[in-house]
Amino acid sequence: MNERLRRVRLGLLVAILATAAGCAADAGDDDDMTEEDEDENLGVTSEALTANEMEGRIIRAINDVRRSRSLPAVSGGACVDGFAERWAGRLVSTGTFRHQDIGPINRRCNGSWAGEVLAGGAASITAKGWVDAWMASPSHRAILLTRRADRVGVAVRTRPNGDRVIVADFIDRPNE
């Protein structure tokens, strides 16, 4: 084998082993790393996330806050998500920002309690940032932390100026 080729192969092998060793050494730290930390390491911005990706992250951030207070996690619900999706679309199409009547959510999704939180702002705000903002408001915090909440629907839409509108609708367990 030619000496130059042998050195290149040896150099590649050393680089691969060093990378593998670094990954193994970091493996124990991954549990402490949030999705947003991982995104920052990879150069992924909140603006680059799709609406569905951001919605999933918001639900996870809500559940992180709920778990930290020994509350059960909320799960996604198709019916309540439909209300959130339609309302977020309406807020963007009309250029308005207000709560919808939540009575129909209870009736159509078979619940006895429902709550809604809205947020709007720069697309650069992270899922944790949205949830932190809600937690800083007593009325929004009460909805996020109510023990009655069982299902959630989250919708993320983008206004023509690039800002995002977030709708999170919560509902309790279906009436039996």
C-alpha cells in the first residue's frame, strides 16, 4: 500500500475514533439537554421549525411545567386541536387577536371545562419562551396548571409579517 494512502486512512481512523470517544463522553449529558439546547448546537432556529414541530414542542414544554408541579401531563386531542387550528387560522386571516367562545369546545368535544391561552410575537421565540410567558401571567398560568386539564390542542400560524400566533385550547376528560 502506498505510504500516503496509509497515512490518510490512519488519519481518518483517528478522526472517527476521536469523534466516537467525544460522543460517548457526552452521552451522559444528553438527558440534561433540552431540544432548544440541541437546536442551538446544530444552528437550528425557532424560525426554521415547521408549525407542527413547534406545536409538539409547546405541548412538551407545557407538560414539563406540569410535571415539575406534580400534575399529570396533557395529551393531544383531535377534537380540541381542530378548534385551536381553526381559531388560529381565523386570527391570522382577520388580523385580530382575541379569545374564541369556548362553549362549543365543551359541547363538541364532550367536556365540562375548557380553557384557552393565546400568544403572539416574533417567530424567534422558542416553545419554552411561549410557555414561560404564559406562566408569568396569573390567568394563563391557572389554565396551564389546572388539574382538570386532560387534553390540549395547539396551533401555530404565521402572520404575513412573519410573527406567530399560538392558540392552546385545553379541555377536561370527556363526560361519561
